[in-house]
Amino acid sequence: MASLTVSIECAAEDLPPAQTTRVFGQEIRFFDLGSGPPLVLLHGLGQSAEGDWGTVLLPLSKGHRVLALDQLGFGGSAKPIMDYRIQTWVDFLGEFLRQRHIEHFGLAGESLGGWIAAQYAIQALSQQAAGPAFALPKPDRLILCDAGGHRWHPSPGPSIPLDTSSLEGCRNLLSAIFYDPARHSDAAVRAFFAKALARGDGYTIHSVFTNPAIAGEFVEGKLGAITIPTLVIWGDHDQVVPIADGRDFAAKIPGARLVVIPMAGHATEIEQPEAFLAAVATFLAPLGDEAAPPR
């Protein structure tokens, strides 16, 4: 499955302590920063809120109320032994937002988080839910960053093995994720291997790659249902999810805009945060002019 990967944990020493809440009885760790129109951030496979978004959380919170959660099975959130699928995370996000009375929000997802964000938007805008009590709050804006959700293309590029069980596997993975060689140096490989061992999310990752239900959750055939303003951001050297996927997102989502960021791999918000923030600021500018709802 080419559309998923793990990205490196980045320093986030300046962030305030995360909060916790219970969603469907499971502990979910999250950040709630700033004030203004809500912006919800979804991280990628094997990551956490600060791991994927740590370099941009505080800048984004200067004009928005930013909610970034460790999704179920990852980071500091609960990791129940179950068959994880995209719908699992869509359902958890919906309940998390309902609990906080979040409506009229921007939704951004990176890698696996982008797949979840796209599927969430499709269901919310189409009013698909398990029942009236589970109606999904509707996003106003959507940002897909190096997003998963497509099936393998016949020749998308080299297969990137998701192997964090050895130093060699970690080096290969980091080399695929990042354009900058410094991010897969010996020191970076050591740090990444140690964090991979400590994360404790191996079962979640294994479940995603082996659950047959995932095969029915690809989104490329359903993108026309996304009728809200959408920004697609892609690294020009993404070796994990091919740029063809980004172009397909932009072509099939009505009115979507594609921004390709130079000298970036699969984690543009980490490698090129200034370019990422500039693209997002331009896209969210009208949203930022609206009155913020009360907390």
C-alpha cells in the first residue's frame, strides 16, 4: 500500500502540555492552541500531533484555534488491539468534534491523515452517518498534504518498504521520506530507530496494512463529492506518494488548488515549513476574517 508512511518526530519543545479526553471510552491526547476559526490537524501513520505538525502548530495558532490530536492507536492516545480502518478514525474524529461543539472548521491531513480527512469530508458533506446522533460536523475548508487514499498506480515509482525494525530499515525509510540528506544522517537514523521502538504503535501499523476492509476505503473514485474549497500540497520529491496522486486529487475535487513545494519530500510541513505556512495562509485568509465561534 503505497499511500502510507511514517514521518520523523521533530522537536516541539516550545509547545504547551497536551490535554486528554475520552472518546468512546478511549483516551485521546490532543493540543488545543490559539483562538479564531478552528483548524483541525490529522497526522500520518505511526506519528503524533507534534511529530508531524510540531514545526507549524504555534504559527498556525496565531490566527486560528488549532486542534491537533494523536489519533487512536498512535502517539499518546490509547492503542486498543483491534482491526483499524479509515472509518475507525473518521468515527473518532466526528465524536471528538461533537464533544467540543466544533462546527465551521478547516480540516488538514498529512499522509494517512490526508486520507482520513478526505474520507471524513466526503461523508460529512454527503451526510453519511450511522444515524442522526452520529452526524459528522461539516468542514468549511480542506487541506490535503502528501495525502494517501489512492490505490497503487501501475508504475508509481519504487516501492517504499515500511520497516522500522532495524537501522537499515529506518535509514531506507527516512531516505524515502526526506529530500534533505541531513534528515537521514547516522544521528537521525539512531534517533528515529529509538523512537520507533518506543512508540508502541506497531500493532496499529500492522493492522492498517493487513486489514482487508481498507481495500474498500480508497477515495480516488469519490473525490467529486468534496465541494468545499480544497488545497492540495505536495513535495516535489515525494518518493512515497507520487505527485500523480496529488494532481489527481486536484483534478477530481471541484475547484481544488495544487501547490507543489520545491526541495521537499513526503513531509513538506517539516522540511519546508515556511513554504507550507505561506500556502496555507493564502488559502485560509478569507476564513481567518470570519468571526471566531466561542469555545
